[in-house]
Amino acid sequence: MQIPFDFVWSLRFFLFTVFATISASLQAQTSEVKIYGYLDLGIVKETGTTARLDRGLNNWLGVKGSEDLGDGSIATFHLQMRFNPDTGAQERSSTLFQGETTVGLKSAAGHLRLGRALTPLWQEKWLYDPWYDSGFMGSLETYNGDFNSDGLLSADFHNYSRASNSVFYGSPANAGLLGNFRFSTMVEIERPEGAADRSRSFSVNYASGPVTAMLAYEKNHIADSIIYVAGSYLFDKFTLIASYSRTTFAISDLKLSSRLIAGTYSLNGNTIRLGYGRLHESGNNKYSLGYNHAMSKRTNIYFDIYRERTIKSTNGQAIGINHAF
């Protein structure tokens, strides 16, 4: 599927929209800096392997902050590094700040960021996997619009879900004519060596009462593209989740479609997680069931069991703990 896209016009439009709201005489008023992080580690046992320590969700340490520039404008920055908690090693050997490195401006017109970050597709679709698109243990990420946002060969896939040298824009929520809609987009400024084109992505998200929905499109350096749609509905304590994606590969006639149906059930502050995902063309699929016990607002103990069928069937069990600070 081809979507008309004028890179230069779009970039000028986003820059003008955001910067036009900022006064030339802005002066700093207040600033805020926050150090934050997340640790998640569990014991995993799968068919044909010995028990191992592994992450249930990616682990990070970050610094982010803002400065009030006056007249409703705010300067922002965000630095986030990722690591493997079982060894303390850097997650990607080639990239210290694997998570994000952005500086930006926020105003009533939205949030403009420059640098490296998750694409709009990856930034938003984690909501539609009960395991937050982690790709580990019970996660159904492979069946939830999995897409290589780079496409080029790399030593450690450090750009698999992120874009570097890019401009990111996010519209304000619940503002003006947008109502309950949000819009996010990304365009790459520099085209890497070997790339057929600059990568680009957009996402439209809706939230109102018990309903959420998402539509996203993304194209990578080798012109592979994905269309992703998802939604959820809250029935009292149970949230029903569903998603569908279709990837088109530029160098062949192959297409790949994924389907996911899942849910979460709140039980006295704890959460039961369940889901099923399937790749249509190969028939690969995965069933997952999990239980998350909240020990506090920041600490959880969890248990997962899952069965995945690819070339062979794999059964897995995991028990772990996570802590946010």
C-alpha cells in the first residue's frame, strides 16, 4: 500500500505549527529533573532448555526533565539507557542510550522532539499486549504488529523499533477539534547509508470512557510497510483486547498478517492476563496465561505459563519480580 507523503512540506508544517506558538522573548521560570528506572527479572524454564534468569520486560535507567519557558511553552529532554539486569551489561553493545535521546518543545500545539526514540507504532501498540509488548515470557509481541522499523542489517538490532536522526511530533490530548483523538508522527531527517528512503511513521489513537482504538502506518528504510489496527473495551473488571496487522515486503510479493485477542481481569488489585496470537501465513501461534500480584504500587510478583508453536512446540513457565522507581 502506498501512502502519498511529501517529506519537506510535512516537516515544515510540523516545525511551523509548534514553533509559531513560542514567543521570541521567552524567559525560564521553573525546571524539573527526574531520575527513574525499572527492574524486571525472572526464572524461566522452557521445553528442551535448562532454567535461566531472564527479563519479563525491558529494564531501563533514565533521566528526563522540563523547563517552563513561560507563555505556556516548555522545553523537554529525555535520556534513557537499557541494560540486562542478570549481568549488568549494556543491552545493545553499539548504543549506550538505547531507549531514547531527545530534546524538544511542548506547547498548546503539541510536543516536538528531535533525536532518537520509539516510532509512533511502537510507542503506542504496547497497550494492546497484556505483557506490554516485551517479547519475553508470556508476551504476544510477535503476534501484535511486530515490525522492523529499520530494515537494514545491523549487528545488534539497536534500531529495530526506534528511529534515529528524526523529528517526532505528538498532538495534545483532548484539545480543540481533536476531542478524544491523539495524533503522533515521525520523519527521519538523515537517510542512512544503504537505505532506499527515509523511514516514516504515524499513529492515530482514540480514548473515550471504556473504549480505546489505534490505527498506525509505518515504512522502513527498505520500503517494507505495515498497517496496524487495534482496540480495547473495558467491561467492569475485564478488558477485552484485539489487534490486526498486515506487513508488505518491498523486495518480494510476500505479505504477513497477524491476529491477536487477549484480555486482563482485575482481581482485588491483582491482574490475570491471558491471550492468543497467530500469524496467518505460517500458522505460528501462542497461548499465554499470567498472574500479576501487586505487592505495592511499585513492586509486583508475576507468574506466566505459555505454549508457542512455530517449527516445533515450546512450553514455558516463568516466575519473576519487578520494581519501578
